Amino acid sequence: MTGLILDSIFYVVLTGAFAFSAMAADRLPDNHDRILEMIDARDYPATIIELQNLRNSNEKMFLSGNYDYLVGRIAEKDGRLGLAMSSYQSVANRNSDLRVHALKHMSGIARSTGNLLLERIYLNEILLFYPNSVLTGGVFYRLARNSFETGNYGETIRILDSGARSSSRTSDGNQARENRALLGEAYLRSGQTVLARDIFMNLVESDTNPAQPDDFSLAAIRFIDLLDGGSREKAPELAEADHLERAGIYQFNREFKTARLHFEALVINYPNGSNAADAMFQIGRGFAQESDFAEALKWFERLLERHPQSPAAKDALLNAASAYARAGKSKEAISRYQIFIERYPTDEKLERAFLNIVDVYRDQDSDSEALKWCAKTREAFAGKLPAALALFAETRIYVSKEDWKNALDRLDQLKSAPNLGGAAVPGGTSKVEIDFLRAYALEQSKRYGEAIDGYLSIPDGRGEYYGWRATERLKLLSANETARSFIVQKMGLLTTKLDGKDPDERRECAQALLRFADSPTVRERAHEALTAAIKGSPRYEGIPSLKSLERASSRRSISDQLLTLGLYDEAVSEMEAVSTTMASDDAYSRAVRHTRGGRADLGLAFIEPIWRKVPADYPIDLIPREHAELLYPAPFVDELLKYAPERGVDPRLVLAIMRQESRFQPDARSYAAARGLMQFISTTSTQVAGDLGRDSFDQDDLYYPPTAVLFGSQYLAGLFKIFPNQPDAVAASYNGGADNMKRWLTRSRSNLPDRYVPEIAYSQTKDYVYKVMANYRMYQLLYDEQLRRRTGC
């Protein structure tokens, strides 16, 4: 995998060259590169010893190069807070250029040990002596929070009021809203309820997307409820519209219990209002999302009884059927679906009632009844998409029964279907999934030659789930004594075509050989042919050489010193604080610095548009390493290695999920109110917090990367207990729920992903599995289990 081979030392030089290239070599100690290598390997104790040796041998160079600050950073990472404090104090005492950063770290250590007075001293020193520092905005908020946490609400108000008048301190929209939320709470705690209410109301009204209320709208509405006389057990007395607005904010943020207080108030106080039926439906929907199907059914049935003609009744009927099915009451579920079919024969959701009946019968292990409903569906929707979905359901039934003849018959019919649904509809499929299942059915039928051709027809690449699965099946066939002769025959045919005149044919043959050939000689020849064919193919000419984009940067003060020490996280912040600084750098250099500095989301944002234009079957072996490590970065390594392995979770899988969930953006928040790197919804995170014994957990803690990684590792460990050694099933559960995955697994009658992944009924979840597992494959190729870069594969 020569395109992915890059020695760790060269990587450090590559990403750091533009950081200190303008600095004369004789100004760096002889062991500078060694120190960076040790940091890169996360050998913190040995790094500290190496830095102490530098101090003993050349204290002047140690201090002038701010290596005492580097000792502080490494010691803090290693949990040696005493050494970190003394090192930072050394930086502060000699008035180094990095003094402001040292003070910031000292304030953080003081806070972590509960010494809020000492934290406040350091924060005030930063604001007094470094008012224009890039750190000022965060320090300003932390100082206000410090005063709040010590009960000094007047000082909190003074600080935040002064900050509101300084646009430089509140330029970030989220930071400004966070400041306002804290200010409102400070007014409330100090008894100034009128001012507090005004701020809270403004937060709700100024939310840029009321359909997806943010964390600050949620916090504000909680306080407004309290000001209006509400409690955790009772909603305040409000107008109908106010109940509806507040219920919607709680419901969106998955605070179902509090939302129910307002919905129930609507039902009780405004029984004849236009929103009563919708309120009942939302109460039932909330219970269903909490998996309390017995309570959900009470509300759905109540709605059907009291408001049978309301628009909400139609959705209530479908949801009641689903809840009965999830509660194990299959007869009632089928009855409700049949009522829906009779009552709403032209409804756009009619197909779901038909197809859901098929699923209910399958969950009851009644394949014959399920097949009957598949036939009814195909008849009712002849020539339309639901007919293809029913045909695919039949296919899965025959695959689960290992009836390969009937499975192949249905798969051949599906190949000619004009629309398979894809990721757009529940229960949909795609051409590539059909091709894979057909090849798999041929393999199980011992029609090995046809199976090999079928697998090879599915392109493989970095994002191709079924291409990867096809390659794995080809490897298994190579190891199958009976199928081996077919593999050898195919290899001979492909090898003879490597010297052909058509470059595309040479490329395809070389790619095919590399998928299953085990002979080093054949693989080397195929790799050479592939490399040559790719270089001469216009199909792949859109990939730029990122190395050509590098430029040496001019010497800077604080940012340059931080880059020299390999401290990219703080260096990038310093560079971006000055508008002209980053403009002089090329985009690639910025992307690398961001990635190395803990902002992999910005590096990914740079590289992804480049690779969207590249054909999906571009050989993984030829992806340039510098591209690959931006596409599949490994941020938050210390946290990942601290929390994942001890729970039996591969940190590379955590990264694969993180990449899909948040694109490595720590403060990401989805349309479903999922928060942080691992995108937890509140119900799941509260459950995980309980498992971890974190009584003081707040949902906003999920925006803190160590917490997000800890919760993600803990949750994945629980899923692996349910689905041992089945990462595909775990990925599906992470997105679609473990109970659903259990049903899909049971329907497949197999523990093989090649059999159970097609059973995933939620289109979003199936697509999620494709992407996460493709990510996971790449992370396994690029990094070992300790997240060290592989030097070959």
C-alpha cells in the first residue's frame, strides 16, 4: 500500500516544516525532532525526561525556546498537575511571549482542583495585561461563570453587562447567546425577575431557527416556566398558544416529561381547542420514543376515540399499530394496519401499512403469511415502487430461509426494476445491494464462477461498503478449496490482460487482481500496472498534489513559537486572530494545522470537496497519505485511548462513528437535538450518565470532547455486549436502536453482516452502517489499535 506509506518522522516534518522553516536550524536543539516524535507517539513520561535532559544540558536554549511551556502542556496531559503548574509558573515569571497561555492553563488547573479564588486571580491578570489576546473572549466568559459559581451574582451581571458593550468579546453568535443566558440566570438569582424574564423571552424570540430551538432557548423556557409558577410536576397556567410553543421546545429537545405537562394542560384546559388532538398525538409519540409503548397506546387510542375525524387520527392509527407490534401484540397491530388500509385507501402512507404487516408476520416467524402480504402488496401497487419493495421483502425472506433458487429468481426480477427506493424510503434497496446479494446467492449455490464475476462487478473504494464486502467474499473464496480452481482460472485470465492496449481494461484487471491475488509476484505486477494506468487515465486526473501547495511561512511571534513546539491547537487560534496571518498560507497548510491542532472538522472540510470529484472506485492503495490522514484524521487520541480500550471498544470504531456523526465538530447539534462529537440525544446520554454514576451530568457537558468520548465508549461497550464481535450491528444500533437491530437480526436468521445488513428497514440506518463501516475499514488500514500510523499494510 505504497501510497499510504509515510514514516511518522516524515509526517512530523511534513506538517511542521512550514511551522519553523523560517527559523534557523542552529536555533533548535539537536533533540528537537526526537521530542516531537515522542509527543507524536504519546510517550509523555519519556518526553518529560527528554525535556529535562535538554534543560540540564542547555538551560539558555531550553528557556529561550519555551520548552518549559511544553513541559507544562505534556505534564498536564499526563495528569501531573504539580509539575504542570510549576512549569507554567516558570513561563509566567520570566515574562515569556507565552505568558498569557501559561496563565490560561494555570487558571484551568486551579478550577479543576476547586480553587475558584486562584482561578479568578489568573483570569483577571489575563484581562488586565492582555486585553487583546485571542484568549480574552473565553476568559471573559469563564470569569463571569466563576463569579456565578461562587454566588456573586452582582459581579456576574457587571462582567456580562460590560462585555455586552464590547462587540469584540461577543462577536460569536453562540457565545453571545450563552452570555445572555448566564446573565438572565444571574438576574433571576439576584431577585431581578423582570430583567431576567426580558432576557429569557429575547433568547426564545431571537432563536435563528425556531423549528429547531437551540440549547439557550431550552434553558430560557425552563426559567420562564418557573417564573410563571410552574414546577417539575405541573405546568403553569398559560394561554393555549403559549402551552403549544413551550411544549414544542421541550419535545424537540426530547424532554418528553416536561413537554407532556404542557400538552396535558392543552388537553385538559382546552379540550375543544384546535390543538387538543395534536397534543394527544404528541404525548403518545413522546412515550413511544421513550419505548413506553403501553402508555403510548393509551394516548393513541384515546385520540382515535375522542377525535376520530381529526387530521391527527390518521397518524395515530399508524403509530398505534406500530406500538402494538413493538409491545408484542401482533394481532392488534395487524388489525390497526388493516383498518388504515380500509379507511385511507388513497393515502400516501398506504404502502407502509401493507409492508408493515409483512414485517409483523416476519417478527412472528410466519413466513407463509408474510409472503402472502408481499403478493398482495405487489398486486395493489403493480408497476410502482411499493411493488419493488415487496419483491425485495420476498427476497430477504428466501435468503433467511436459504432458499437460494427463489432468492435468485427475485433478485433477477429486481435487477430490471426501474426504482428500488435506495436510501430515500424505508425498506428500500439499491442496485449495488442487489448485485451483492445475487453474487452471494450464487456463491451459496456453489456457482463459483458466476459468483466471482458478480463480486468483481461491484467497484471497491474507500466509501464503498458493498465493494468492501465483495472483496472480503473473494478472499474467502480464495481460501475455499472447492472454489480455488475458479479463482486461479480468473487470475490467469486477468493477468494476461495486464499488458493490453486499453488503459481502462488494464486498470480494471489490475484492480480485480489486487482484490484476491495472494501471490507477491502477481500483486506487485498488478500494482505497477494499476499505478501506470491511473496516471494515464483522464478519469482520475482531478486529484491535486497537496505537497505542491506548501509554502514556508514568515516568522511570527507567539504563533510561530507554538508551531515550533508542535502545539498546533493554540498556534492556529493565534494565527486566525489576525486577519492577514492565515491569508498568507495556502489552504492545505491551514487544513493540516487545524487537524493537528484538534480541529479535524476544519481539515475535513478542506479535503472532502476535493475527493467528492474523484470516482468512488479510486484504488485505496494509491490514495496519497497526506490526503488520507485529512480524510480520516485521528483527533482526541488521549481521550480515545483512555476510555475506549478499557471498555473493550476499538478506538478506530469510535473515530469511524464520530466522523459520520459530527465530522469531528465538538459543538455540533443536529436537527434531532443530538449533541457533541458523538451526537447523543438526551434520553441516551442520561442513561449513560447513570451507568457511569455521574449524578451532576448536564446535557451541555456533551460539547466537551473528553465527556463525549467517554460517553461514546461506554455506550458502544454496552452495545457490544448485546452484539458481540458484530461492529455492523453495533453501528446500526447506534443509529436505529438496539431493539430494532435485534428484530432485523432475528429476521435474517444469521450473524453474518452479508445477511443481516440488507434486513435493516430504516433507510437512514442502513446508509449509516454503510458509511460508518467504510470509515472503520479505512481507519483500520491507516492506524493500529493504539492509533499509531501504520507504516505499511
